[in-house]
Amino acid sequence: MPFYRYVCENCNSQKTVFHSINEDPEIFCECGKQMKRAISRVGIIFKGSGFYSTDSRKNGVQSSESSSESKKKSEEKVA
């Protein structure tokens, strides 16, 4: 079951409530007004390989920039 953040529009106080996704409880503030569910930020941590641009490259495979630079150098040598 997840935590949900509720915010009072009257006094801007916040409260975190732990309940099921299927529940829709009526949460009241200390000032007496009903609080509304607010969207909060979620921290995401990517673990493992394949999440960085350098992880998907294999040894011996060149990027398009480095291969174009090597072509220019080889053209200069020929000319």
C-alpha cells in the first residue's frame, strides 16, 4: 500500500496518509476543511547496466562523430 500526500487549500498544511489504492478516504485538516490529494515527486534509482550512454557501447564500436573524424583524417592523408 502506498503513501499519499494531502494538502489543505485553506491553510496549506500537508499530511501523509498510508492507505490502499482502492480507498478514497475523506481526510480533514486541523482547521476543519477537507484536504485534497496532491501529486508528489518520486525518487527513482536506476541500477544495473544499460542506463548510461557509455553502457550500451561495446569496445571497438566507434561513435558517429569519431568515425567521421577518422574518415576526414584518412581523406587528408590520401590527398
